[in-house]
Amino acid sequence: MFSKQCTYGDFLKSDEKIATNILASRLQMLETTGIIIKQDHPQSKAKVLYKLSQKGIDLLPVMIEINLWADKYFTLPEERKEMLAEVKKDKEAFIKEKTKELTGDTE
């Protein structure tokens, strides 16, 4: 949601260092529960894109709150702290703008 990774390879290269079998299982579960949708990759027939569904986008306020909680108790990466600084300025405006970005609404 926050890092905009969308291919299996992108997730595999992330800092979490998740095992391939666990990653495949979690992506399948997220797709089955309707949190993400799988689409054909526009540049490669061998790849697919994973995107948030509306159901997944609707989790944004929850994810913001989890990140604010984590910021209180853990050391977060600098880019996450920068995002949370924006959230703390105006949480509702941040959620509205991020939701527009995630849905592709450019108005």
C-alpha cells in the first residue's frame, strides 16, 4: 500500500526477505479474500501485477493507525517516518489524497 510494489519479484526483493513459499501463500490469501487483484502485466506476459482492490484500499485508515502505533513503539525506516509526519499534519487530508492516488482518481 505504501511502497507501491506490485509484482511478485518486487515483493521478493523487499526488505522483509520473505521466503518464496510464504510470499506465494500470502499473495494467494490476499487475492482469495479480495484484498488484492491480479492483472496482466502490460510489458511482460510472464509477469502479473498485484493491485489493491477497493476492499484493500478501504484498509488505508487502519494501516495509518497501525503505522502511528508502530512509530510510538518501534524504530521505523526514515521514509516511513517522513510519511507519518505528513499524516500527523492532517490525517484526513492524507487519507483522502492517498485514496485518490490508489484508486487512480486524478480529479
